[in-house]
Amino acid sequence: MTIAELYESRKDDPRWNTSYPLHPKDWAAYRVDGPLPFDKDRCLSFYIHIPFCRQLCSFCEYTRMLCPEEALQETYLRVVANDIERFKTQYQGFTLLGCDIGGGTPTSLTEKNFSLLMEIYGDAIAGLELSDDFEPSVEATFDTLSEMKLTELVETGIKRLSLGVQSSSHSIAASHHRLGGDEKQMAEWLTIARQMGIEKVNLDFMYSLKGQNEASIAQDLALIDRLHPEQVTLYELRTNMLPSRTSFTKEALFAQYSQYFEGLMSMGYKGRFGQNTFSVNAKDQGVSSYLRERMLNGASYKGFGLSAQSMSSVGVSYNLGKLSSGPRQVLNTDGYPEAYTYLLPAKELAAKYMAISAYHGSFFPNKLLEMGIAPASLNDTLDFCYSQGLLVRSDDDRVHVTKEGFKYYGALFSLFF
Ligand SMILES: C[S@@+](CC[C@H](N)C(=O)[O-])C[C@H]1O[C@@H](n2cnc3c(N)ncnc32)[C@H](O)[C@@H]1O
Ligand code: SF4
């Protein structure tokens, strides 16, 4: 198949997006026993997964469960703390680029356990060299915030908070089992968070949700304008791991994204067409340092906790719990070691990098060469994309998706693997 034929054949296939591999069995040949080695990685980030939520939204692809009682939450946190200590004992002398605490909803923990989580975060970064632009972040929902949790965050040194809104429409939220956000409550929490010293608030919105249309997106944009967060992230609904598929065509998704993009630009947010993060500050990429290093630079990350993903310079792994069914079974354990470890050849590592880069709509061809991709094949694909106006190269050697290329970005980025 030529590159042009491959592109055509994948354009309308919803599986090509920021997920990779398309199915776990695609990597069966690379599976090995034991942990993922990090001995060649001198710089990496940490990710701590808290899989608990107050409600389970039906669109959510992440490993999450209803928040268990306080004692079980604490058990989980102590097990994760041990895993972090074990990793730090094994690997020393690396620089920590970022540390995100995500989920699930970390703020769904009780105040006592949230305090313990902050202690665990403090111990996790203690004694490590932090990169100059180290910027940790925590995911949250408005309904799980408390003044005490915000105080703890700031006192621990975490000043970026990422809150999910998804859609301002109560009926869209309700049809996805999502607790609908109340604008007054959101505005009050943003004021309190800023007064307490949170420096950056990111709000997550999703598009391609059932029921979303021009009017509901206009309402989302009006809400963003009134709340004026420092950062906004747009997520296209991914359904690779869900039983249902999106009913929107690629053209409809493009139109929804474009409406958000134009609206954000008119409010003064900075960002390039095709990327999913926007910021009021042109120098700020709109993400934590963990996400920035992961998306833009293909940097390594070590995930702790239930089902967390890790990537090193030699492969990818998923912790215990990735495909398990019930919370009780997976919470009664003395560790969350890698259950699936894959030592990957260059083309698969490059594929993972490209899929993650698609969030930002840009990548570094040099990174693909470093990973071992053959220059001739890389150049053929780049030439095709430049000639069709799908990609452009910028001065810093980064290659960006164009408006034309973004319409079928999944198919486009997949041409590189
Ligand atoms: C891990 S979730 C945690 C955030 C927090 N629990 C919340 O609900 O606001 C991070 C973000 O992923 C996005 N997300 C969730 N499910 C998704 C899916 N199936 N496809 C794309 N994005 C998704 C949502 O925008 C969500 O805010
Ligand atoms: S979107 Fe957030 S609150 Fe909803 S189930 Fe997923 S992690 Fe939990």
C-alpha cells in the first residue's frame, strides 16, 4: 500500500487517535515477565493514580471505581507509598521532570486521606533533583474540593489544579451519569483556590459527547469566558475501551473542535490549531511539566498505583489491575507491580510517542530518528504530508499538524508507525 492509500484507508476509522496500541494483544509478542527497566533513563516523571470517584461517568475510559470507605482508601495509599519507596531505592540519581496525581479523582479521598496523599507526594519527591521547570499538578472535580484540601495542596507546593467540567449542559452531563456542575459553585471555588495560592487552574472540556451541538458548545465557551481559568484542555471523546462508539463523523468532530478553538482565540487564549491545550499566557503550554515532557518530548514516566502506565526508553508497562473487574480484589494487595511489561522495538516506541504527541498536534522528527526509525522511511512520510499540506515544519524543528491535517489527525499521525 502507498502512503496515500494507507492514509485514505484510516481516515474514517475512529480507532486511530491518541490511544496506542489499538488492542493489548497487538503487543503480545513483546511481553516479558517482571518490571520495566529504567536504568537508562536519567530524566523521568512520576504519575500517581488514585482510582476513586464519587460517581462513575459513562464516557470515562480510565481505571476508576466508586470511592471505598476511609480505611480501604488508606490501605491503597500506603501500598502506593511503598511502591514509590521501592522504586526510589532501586533507581537513584535521576532528575524528576514532573509529578502528576491523577485518576479517578484524587480529591474524592476523605480530608484525612488527602492529607496522607500530600505526605506521600512530599516523600516521593524528597531527595530527588527536580528539573528547573518542575510543575506538579493534581486532578479534581469541583464537588470534591474543600478548603482544607486546597490549603494542603498549596502548602505541599502543588499550585496547579486541573478540574473537569466536560460540558456545561446539565442534560448532557446527566445522560452520561456525570454530576452536573453548578456555575455559582465553580466560580466560588475558583475564587477560593486563587485566594489560597493556587496559581494555575485548568478546566477540562470534552467534545463529541452524545447531545453536544453548536448551542451547547457556545454555552461552554460562555462559561469559560466567565470563569476565565488560566488553562483550558479539550478532549475528544475516545471510545477504544468503551462498549459504545461515537456517532459523530470526522467532519462533525472537526467542526466542534473548530468552534471551541475560534471561541478560545477570541477570548485571548493562546494555542495553535490542532493542539488540545490552551493558556492565557503565550509562554505557558497549558500543561503540567509531566504532561509537557510526555507529550512534547517523549520523555519517560513511571506510574504508581492501580493499572498505572509507565514508559521508559526500552518499553511500556501497565500495573496490576489494568483489566480487572472488582475493586475489593485489587485493593487487597501489597503492591501494584507491573502486570504487563512490553520491551518494545523502535517502531513501537515511536508509535507510542506519535500517538501521545497527537494531543499536542506536533512532534519532533529527530526524536523518531533517536528512537531508531529509518531516515528514508521517515522522510518519505514527511514528504507526503508536506506535499498534501497536512504538516508544516517550524523553526524549532518541530513538525505541526495543519488545519487540513487535523481533520484526520489519527490517520495522519499513524502514518509514522
Ligand atoms: C482522568 S480524568 C480525571 C478528571 C476528574 N476525575 C474529572 O472527572 O474531572 C481527566 C480527563 O480526561 C477526560 N476524559 C475522560 N474520559 C475520556 C474519554 N473517554 N475520552 C477522552 N477524554 C476523556 C476528561 O476531560 C477528564 O476531565
Ligand atoms: S471522568 Fe473523572 S469523575 Fe468521571 S469517572 Fe472518569 S475519572 Fe471519575
